[in-house]
Amino acid sequence: MSDKPSPSEPAARWKLDGVRVVAADALDPNTAQTPGMDRKAAINFARVGAQKLWAGTVHIHADAKTGAHHHGPLESVIYVVKGRARMRWGEKLEFTAEAGPGDFIYVPPFVPHQEINASPTETLECVLVRSDGEAVAVNLDIEPVETPQAVRWVDPIHRA
């Protein structure tokens, strides 16, 4: 007898092919890593069969930052759990914004950016979601501006 139910048994099929819960202590560290950061996969094709996204955690060490890069056609969402994130973006990383616990950061496709832990003493803990399971990271050789311009997000739907 097979462990997989036949399609004629819909209730049993959903039991094995439905919702998946990945426990916090079961995240997979065998994913692309960047110095100063620890990534762990929770949701991807290999783990749960996800076809169109990747999700996991990233911990950025105190005072650490990535080099300038983009993720090709992928969209990324970062949710800050603990700490203070600073993002720089643009052709010369000329724009900057910060996010704290409970904040979301959206990074559109092909946008040059850099993630920075704004704290010199505390680890930045985030949840990361990307719009594809493929790991795309294109490193860029950018000479950043010395003083980036702070940008405050304005909600285009609910403007005052």
C-alpha cells in the first residue's frame, strides 16, 4: 500500500498535500549566505513544493551590511521582527530609509540596494519573502554617495 492516497480520496489527499507547517526549529540553513548574515529557508520547492515563492529568516549581525546588489526580476518583502533595518537604494545608493519591528520593506525587481543593520550592538532579525524559489543575487560595483537622502514613504492610496 502506498503512503500517497489516490486522487479518488480527496480528504486523504489534502492531508498529505495541503497546508504545511514548518517549525521554527526546522528551518534549513543550506541556502545562499552572505557574510554578516544568516539565512534559513522555511518555504521553498525542496521543502514544501512551493512553485512561486521563497520564504525564510535572515539575521544580520550587529553593524553588518551587504554589498550593493539586486535580485533581478524578483520582488522581495522583508518584515522586521527585532532590531533596526536601514536600506539604501538607487543607482548610487543615494536614498535611505529605516524600519523597525513590525515594519515591512518592499524591494521591487532590479532595484540596486543594500541592507544594513543600523545597530552597532544588536542582531537584526527579519522574515524574508521572495516572489520565486530561485536565488537571484546580482552583485553590483557601485561607488555609493557619501550622504544618502532620507525618504519617507507616502501611501499613494490613503494620502491625507
